[in-house]
Amino acid sequence: MKAIILASGEWSRLRPLTDTTPKPLIKILGKSIIEYNLELLRDFVDECIIIVRYKSEQFEELIWDEYMGMKVSYHKQWEKTGTAAAIEDIEVNTNDKLLILYWDSIYPKGDIKNIILSHEYGCLVKEVQNPEAYGIFEQKDWLATRVIEKPTQDVWNLANMGWFFVSWELIELCKWVEPSQRWEYEITDAINTYVMKYPFRLHKLTGEILDIWYPWNLLDANNIFLSDIEESDIKWSIEENVHIHGHIILEEWAIIKSGTYIEWNCYFGKNTIIWPNAYVRWNTSLWDNSKIWFSVEVKNSYIWENTKISHLSYLWDSIVGNNVNLGCGFKVANLRHDGKNMRTMVKWELIDTGKRKLGCIVWDNTMAGINTQVYPGRVLSTWTATIPWETVK
């Protein structure tokens, strides 16, 4: 069996995170979303074909021609846009069974196994409260009759979760799809023809799909994975007089220096350094080659590679990108005075994050001057710079 992975999108809702990193390559506990799903697939398929376009070279740098013994190849999506256009020219055999999946979520292994072992063509669905945001299936006795993309009126609430188990004929049907109102070639239009010819079983999701729609969802994903750690994994050095109340992962060449106090579960990547008297707590992740300096307090934050949080800084409920330098005395607020949910700008629109506490999102190559202060929920985009004592409102 083959798997076809749709990973060519730009994921604009996740900007600025995806300015420099495609969504499938975002890491949680040191491993990318794409790698978590490849681990699911290797028990069931012989080959994965990954459809790429946006920053495709980053995929090939991470995963070459095999992954844990499973063959991996790449297919470039060119001018035409949409999920049907992505796969219409894939070469398949007439006896091939295919798994086709959207590669921007982490799926539960049990549900994937149930679809494959059922030997019934179909896909995963989930009951949702906001059908207008999804492709919605109509069905009879759990066999699909059609799918409607983002319906504007009340219909069924079984949303397409993007994991299709189909025969080779679906690829042929994608070649005949016409552009949608969004001027994209949609795989769901091919599915509508497919379900008229073949039984297409809707498998109701029993586990939880971990999805990252907006930048702040990365904090939720990080918390889920860290909460599952049941014992510490110490691969390198902890000096005397370090207090750890919880479980941590400390990767190779990472050092925690004397006087540091760690609460709850945390992750420290390769070659990270936690300098003396730091206070690190509550589901913080620090990626490779990053540093938390003397007397810094960090809580519930996700910090990427080659980043420095300088002396006497205060960072709560925040996401910090690669190659960032937060100058001495950097401070971020994480709570509105009126106690309402934080709203953050996404694609020139203020979005309710659903979070009462949210610090800042600071993206790649930012340089923050000493004593920079940041209002809650603010975004410092790629290559931002602040001057000493600046307040970001």
C-alpha cells in the first residue's frame, strides 16, 4: 500500500510561524509533525509520496529517501492549486490501495488502524459544532452520499478529517475536476464522483486529532505532549543545587547550572544551557542551541533554536522563534486588565484566541533591545527590532 501526503500549502493562518518553517516541519518535543505521522504509517504502507511546493527543500533536508525503513519520495505541485491538482499526475497501478492524508495534524494511531483493517474504502469524520469551517459529509447508514465544502447553511455535522482510504480510481477522477469557486481543484469534488461508484464508509473518529490552526495552538500541543511524560530522561549534565519538581527531558550536551529551579514538566534540546538562578516552569520547551540566562523566569513558553533569553527577563505563555535575541530585562505581559480573552492579529484580522492568558509571539531573527516591554497578545514578526526601553503596544 502507498500513502500520499498533501504537504504543499503555505498555512497562512499560522504566520509568522510559517514565514520560515512549513507547518508539517514544526517540532513538538524535538520531533516534527511530519515525523510523528510517518511513524504511524510505517506499520501499514510500503511507500510514502510527499506532495511539496512551499519551501520544499526543507522537507528533503529533514527526510531523504527513506524513514525508518519505509521508502519516501517527493512530488512537486506546480501552478495549479488545490488538493486534486496535487495528486492528479501521481503514477499508480490499477491494483494500488492508497492512503491520502492532509499532513498538518497528528492523527491517533488506533483510528488509522481501524480504517485499514476494515478493508472498506472511506475516511475519518468528526462531529463538529461549526460545519461552515469544514468539508461536511451527507450519509446514509454511514455510507457517504456527497461532501459539501464549507456549507453556508445548516446541514449535516460530520466533518472530513482528511484521511482517505481509496483505490487508484480516485487519482483518475482528480484529472477531471473543474476549478471551485475559490479557483482551486478540490479533492472533495473527485470524492463526490467516487462515492457514486463505490461504497465509501465514514469512520467516526474515536481518538483526538492534534491540530495547530493558529500560532497559540502550539502551546496547547506542547502542553499535551509534556503532560504525558511520566519520568525524566537526563542525557547530559545537571550541576549541584538544581531543584526539579516534575519530569524533564534533557538532550545531549545540554547543561542546567546551579541554582536553577524547575517546576512541572519541561523539555531542553541539544546543546541548550540554563544559566544559574533561572526559574523555568509549567510546560516550557527549549530547542537546540538556545539559552536561558541568569535570573530569567520562563513559564509555559515554546522557544525555538539558537535563541537567547537574556538576564533578568520575564517570559510567560509565549512563543519565540529561531535566532532571536531578547535583550536583558525583556518583559511580556500575559493578562488583560479586564480579564477577557486575548485577541491576536492573524491575516489582518483580530482573532479571539480562547485564552485568558497569552504573552507574545516573537518570530525569527528578532532583536529586542534591553528592557523592552510587550503588551499581551502582541506579535513581533520576522526580522523585527526594538530599541532599549521600547514598549510594544
